[in-house]
Amino acid sequence: MAHCKSIKIYIRGINMKIRIVSSKDEIETLESEEIVHFAFRPSNVDILTLIKTCPKLKALYIPNSFKKTISESTLMFLEMQGIALLEGDVWGHRKDINEYYEIKPRIFDRIEELKNEGKSKEDVVSTLGLETRLSEDLIKFLV
């Protein structure tokens, strides 16, 4: 049986989770997730089922190689629904050690620090990309 995993992210004091979905069977068991990471190659039907199951969905986080298999119509539908498609992976997450992966508050402090220094969004993303293991798309989403 596949296991559901959650990764907690603290965004400026708001507790958010990235739900790791490791099989098609888990999609319909989800409730009101805001960010979901597919650990398997989702079909367009899987993505549409997810959107129907999670009406509060804000972002879909998928490995880079999976994006190529998503149809243009599904990409347009995600855009029309205001759902961000983020490319990247969840590095270093091991559920057997810790059920949650936290993006440390220092990441958000660093974002604010760089913004206060007058850095552009692109510079913030570039700097954090070098300083962290977070994907560029996830950093852009957080900024």
C-alpha cells in the first residue's frame, strides 16, 4: 500500500504543506490540499481528478521530466484555474526519518533581506538557488 506524506512549509507565519502523492489511488483520498507533489508520472486525468478533489489547490509541483507529458490543454486549464505548475523535486525527504520537511524560516528571512537590499525578483531567485536546494520554480512561488 502506498503512503501519503506531507511536507510542512512555513510561509511568512502561515503553515502550508506540500502533499506528496505517490500513487494514483491516493488522489481521491486527498481533501483540501494547497500544494501537491506527484512522485509518479501523472496522466492528464490524474491532474484533472486532483483539481476536482482539491478545490483550494494553488500549485502542482512535479519533477522536470514529467512536465513534457502534460498536454497543452491541461496546461491551459491549470493556468485558467490559477494553479501554478512548479517544476522540481523534493530533495532529501525521507519519511522513515521525519514525516515533515520544513523550509526553515531563515529562507523567508533571507528573501525579505534580499528584497530589502533592493534585489530584483530574478536576483533573489538566483541567490537562493545557489544557497539552497530548492528548485527555481519553488523559489519563485515563495517570493
